[in-house]
Amino acid sequence: MKTVLLTTSALALAFTGMAGTGMAQEAGADEGGATQLEAIVVTTPLRRESSLARSTSSVTVVSEEEIRRSAASDLASLLKSYPGVTVTSNGGMGADSSVSLRGATAAQTLVLVNGVRAGSATAGTVNLSAIPLASIERIEIAKGGHSAQYGADAIGGIINIVTRQGGVCADGRTSCGTAIVGVLHPWGGYVSGNVQGRSADGTDYAFGAQMLGTEGYDFTLPATFGHETDKDGFRLGSFNASLSKDFDWGRIYADGLYARGRNQYDRQPANEADTANASGRISARIDHSDSWSSTVEVMGALDNASNFGRGTRGDDFDTLRYGILASTQRTFETGEAKHILAGGVEAYRDSVDSSSISGVAYAATKRDLAAVFGQYSFEYRGLTFDSGLRFDHNEQFGGATTYNIGASYELTPDLVARTSYATGFRAPTFNDLYYPDPYLSGNPDLRPETSRSYEMGLKWQATADTGLDMAVYHMRVEDQINWAPVDPADPLGAWHPDNVEKVQVTGFEATLTHRFSEAWSGNLGLDIREPLNKSPGSHGRYVAYGDRFKGMAGLTYTPMEGLDLSATVLYGGARYADAANTIRLPHYITADFTALYALDARSRLKLSVANILDEQYQTKQGYRAPGRSVDFSFTRSF
């Protein structure tokens, strides 16, 4: 009865409104009554500035305002509420969490911080806990294959997290800042501060620092291997910075994020880890003319983890990635047509410095990667056409060529249709190739995974207050790497990876937004997916941990000036935790609430309650998802 009631409530909310799903579109009407979309610019899909309204692939923008209204206390909790996004977590704040797009694996989803690869070279995934919400200005989620622009790992799509970039403040001042202090339950707290502005010589700057700590809760169920009855706490300190300056000849800019944390978990023999994560870049853009520019970026990222506990020392993993990107872009016109040519080269090195309890080192500790790419885009009246071609060379597995084509067309000023086709690949990680544990040994003969995907979508701004974005898509992955027991009859024995899986994902996504009045607005999200394992002998079973259905609804109400109230409901369908589809994780429903109250022009209180009904559920077998949690904070602007 509880499930039926909540599901009915979610549908009611959906059709009576909800706020800001990330379509990131403001609309108005001209004198003739036609809706005019605000020109939202994104950089992620094509690795250059492009119009969101005329994008040839599905893109969601999560704004700073959406983050502020959310009841989420960390990045993993924020991302799970968007169509096409799957988050799997081994507990609450600080726990290992992975994010993936459209049924791809976490390693097949490329996560960037300010355009810089942030993933570990050993595991191939990103430490989401090391990216605090207080440092984020916006998030761009580009779904579908984008290997032709970014190379390896962008099979399912790209999540680009943009930290605060600075510049003149929203109210026109040349300097401003915010300070936030808050308390969390399970008991903990946080404090953060950010400043931004423009100096007298025209330098834009932004600096921020955050500290967070929580005692957490018992992440694991009693039957989980390594279970302990203690609480699993988490501490994190981070710093973000951005500097940029425009010149007559171009622009110089730099940004970065650094975080150190300690998290507790249940496992043998170690049960704590110290982590350090960083990413950054220093870049210069040279404007040869009004229509031609070139960019050089030097970038780097590290992902370190040192495990310990119970008087023993566990595995240490230190990975470092550094490289350079050089690109050029030229725009020209022929009649009413606009042409954009872009190309460049990219090179970087991955390296691993690790030690393990087994005492065995990786067979290889570094690898060099290089790529050359080109893009051509064409715009003519209501038609936009994009294409890309890229060749990557990895010294460990050789070369891979990928390409993509896409088009969008304005059927009417308010209705845009789009379609795209892309190939992609994922390079095996150091763990896939060389993991040194005798019971979890890598396979140096692995081939890269390859993919083909396409989508068709519509973006409709029906009125100034109502917008709809929807897409159908299909993706097929060949040679997917699967870790399995060497002896199928002995699952507790040694494991080994092989290129054995073929995966097929077909899905539908939709996001609807509507503003009923100045006080009420709402949205609805729908994510339907069929992630099938098409490998020989699998008989079309569902992919382990593959989402099959997710629905989101919410409502925002502003009853008076200075007070904003919002509620969201998320339904997650049942999914399987194993390839044989014998272990089923039940469906779940969570409800969140947020209240924002402005004490004055510069002071604000926030009260949010996540998972109000204290739903008990799992996104990873054996690990409890967070129950009811409360966040109360005070923000002061200056």
C-alpha cells in the first residue's frame, strides 16, 4: 500500500508540476507570439562552444541554482535524479560510488573536471566523493558516444564538472563571496567559502575551500563480506581555483581542484583509506583573427589511495596522468551557410606507482597515448550538421579509429529534431591488463571494447512555460571486458578478465518542465531502458546493475518573497545484481524536501531532508543506501 500510495503521489506531482530538470532553457515570446529560446552555450559535446538548442546529441545542463535547491549532500546523490544516469554506491558519503550513462559501465563513461580526465588509471572510474558540491558551478551531461571528440571511455557519454570560474559578480560588483556553515545528520558538519571577481587589471579569479566531516552509519548488511557493526565515517578537505585574463591576442586561463579525504568501510584486512585527488590545466588561446583561433592546454590529474586499518597496511594505488592538447578552429561563411573546421592533437601519459599486500608489482607502470582528430560542422538556416573523426594510439593495445555524424533541424522555431550516430571504444585499464593479485590477475592480451550507437530526439518549447525533451537510443558494445572465475565451478577461486561480453542497450528518455504561475513550477523525468547481455550462453539476460526503469517528479513553490519550497520523488525500478539474473534488488521510492529562506538580501537558511520516509534500499548488493538525512545550513554573502 505504501508503494502504491507513493507511486500515485509521484504521478500527481508530475502532472501538477516540478522544477528545473536541467533542460537549461529560458523561454520568452516575441511580438508575433513565437517562443524565443535563450542562447545557452555548452562546451562538452564537441569540445568547443556550441548552442544547446541546436545540439545534435542529448545534453543536460545542471545549473548552480539546481544544485542549491537540491537536497543532495554529495555529487553521487545529485546525479542519480537525472534521466540516463545510473549511480551505484557502496553506502553513503565517502563510499565507493560509480556513475554511468545509458546502460554503459562506469568505466565506459568519461568523467571530466573542467575538461580534464579525472578517472583513475588503475580502476578507470572517478572518486565522486572528492568533488564537493560547493565547488561546482555547473555540470554538463552529454549522452551517447563521443569518442570521436574525446577518445577512450566515452562510449556511454561524458559528464563534465565545471568548477567556479570567477569574473564579475551577478550584481555587477567586481568582487564578492559566500560563506556557508552547516550541520548534517547522520551527525556531521561542513564549512565552505568562495570568493570571485575581477581585478583592476582585468584578471578574473575564483577561489574556494571546503571542509566536511560525518560519522556516517553502518554501510554493510550483516551477510556482506567483511561486515563490521561500526559506523563508517568520512572526512574531506578541498580547494578549487580559477584564473583567467583576456588580451588583445587571446586569453590565458587556468583552473584546478584538489581534495584530500579519509573514509571508513567494511572489508578485510584494511577498513580505512586516505585519498588524494587533483586535476588542473593551464591554457592559452591565440586569436589569429575574428574567425580563427588556436588553443594549447597542459593538463594533469592524480588519483591516490592508501588503505590501512586493524594494524595492517592494505593496497596503495597512486596514479598520475599528464599531457597536452593543441587544437585550432576556423569559421567561415558561404552565403547563408556557416562552416566550422576544427582539428588538433592530444598526447598524455598514464603512470602507476603502487604496492599491495601480495607484494607483487604491476608488470607495466606507464603507458603513452597519442591522438589526432578533426571536426567539421555546418549550419544553414534551421539545419545543423556535425561530424568528427579521430585516431588514437595506445602503446599497450595499438590503434583505434572512431567517428560520429549528427544533425539537428528546426522543424518550427519551437521544435527541433536531432539524430546522431557514433562509434566508440574503451581502452583496458591497468587493472584489466596487469592487476598483480594472484587471485585477481589481469590479462595483458585484452582488446579494447568497441561500440556503435545512435539516437533520435526532439526538443519542443511548446509555450514560454512548457518544454519537452525526449530521445530514443540504441547502443551495442562488442568485446566488453568481463571479470569471471577462472574455474566457473569455483567462484571463490582466482578471477581473470576476458573479452567475452556483447551488450545491447535500447532506451527512451523524456524530460518535461512546466511553470504554472509565478509561484508554482514543476517537471517530470522518465528513463526506460532494456540493457541486455547478448553474449553466447547468456540468452538475453539483463546486464548486472543495469537500470530498467526510473521515474522522477517534483514541485517547487514560492509562497512569498524570500521563501522557496521544493519536493522531489524518485522511483527506481528493480534490477539484477548478477549476470545470471538470480539476485534481484527490489524497487524503491525516495522523497526529498528543501526549504530556502532569505533572512535578508545577503543571508539565507536552508533546510533539506533527503529520503524523508527512510526507505531502506540498495543500489549495490550488500550495501545500505543512505536512510533519512537532514541538512541545515546558513549562507552569508559579502
